[in-house]
Amino acid sequence: MTLLLAACGSSPKNTGGGSGAAAGYYRVVKGDTLSKIARQHGQSVDSLMRANKIRNPNHLQVGQTLRVQGGSSTPLPPMGSAGSSTVQPPRATTGASVAAPRSIKLIWPAAGSHRRGTGTQSQGVFITGSRGAAIKAAAAGKVMYAGNGLRGYGNMVIISHDANFISVYAHNESISVKENQAVKQGQTIAQMGSSDTNTVQLYFELRYNGKAVDATRHLPNK
């Protein structure tokens, strides 16, 4: 699955697609879809289509080179078929807060006590609440991903808010939205649970150009 990268570099670098793809580009391999490629590079299908002047998202060719949001920051690990990817789940660690270069107005995606995770793995927020409690979109946008194909994150929703920001909602009990669905700020997108974790909680993460940033800088004070 999932998501997210920074500005293009100038020197050739493998982005994880077909061999020989330079930074900022992705070479289509067998089994790829625009949705999958967009998730891997932290952008919406619409932005990927616009960048490559694609009119029909079903017309991809093996070996085709696409311009993507590529670069040096670490994406969420790519998701294959459901259950096929194993990653270290997000944890609360200590480290410096990472700020986004611009702001986005968010609301709290769930009620409950929270702690901020920082460090190499997470700039996200862990919100502990009640099983079945509503998980809401922190800002308006379009659903990039809704599923459980990445072990360690459980039932997860990813929302693209604009060309730069996306948000991640993990460990849900169930999901109420579908991929490519437009959502409003405050709309219920899932129910809190404990999928792929031992605690009933929401793991919420904000990313800017693929890089995790401190979400609490953009959330209202509690």
C-alpha cells in the first residue's frame, strides 16, 4: 500500500518501480495500477493522472515511465495484496517534532486521551478511546486507500487532502468509506478498534509530500 514522498532529486535513483527509473519517476511493472502507484508515492490518482496527462486510468503499459512525487523521504511501506506485506507497526518513541512547511486546519479524528509518537518511525498521534467510537476525517479530501493490506496497521484509511497533505487512520474496527470517495471534514470514515494492535486506539498520522510531520501542530488544543 501506502504512501508518500518528497520533491524530486536530480541524480538518478531507483524509486522502487522498474529498474532504471530516476528519482521522481516510476517505471510500470506487471500488476501495477494507478491506484497502487499513487498509494506508494503518497499522492492521489487524480494528481498522478494530471502529472502524466493520463485520460484513461486503465490504460497502463508495462515499461511505461510515470512522473511521480519521488525523492529521499521514507514512504509508508508499499502494500501488495492483502496480508502480503509485513512491517514494524507504529510505536510511540521520543524524538524531535517535525514541522510541515505550511499549515492545514485539522479537527481531532477521534475522542479520547492521546500521546504523540515521534522519532524515526512515527510523528503520529495515538488516540485511546472506546471500541466502536467514530473515527472522523480530520480534513476534507478523497479516500486514497481503505483496507487491511499492510500488517501492523490493521484496518486503515488514507485520505488525500491536497497536492501535499495526506492523513492516515490505522487500527480501525471497521471502515465506512471506499477508495476514491470524497469525504467532508468531520465525516465518519471508520470505527475505533484494535486491529493489528493490543490496545483499542486510533493511530493518526499526517504526511507532507510523503514525510511524516507532527500532526499536533495542526490539531486544535484539547
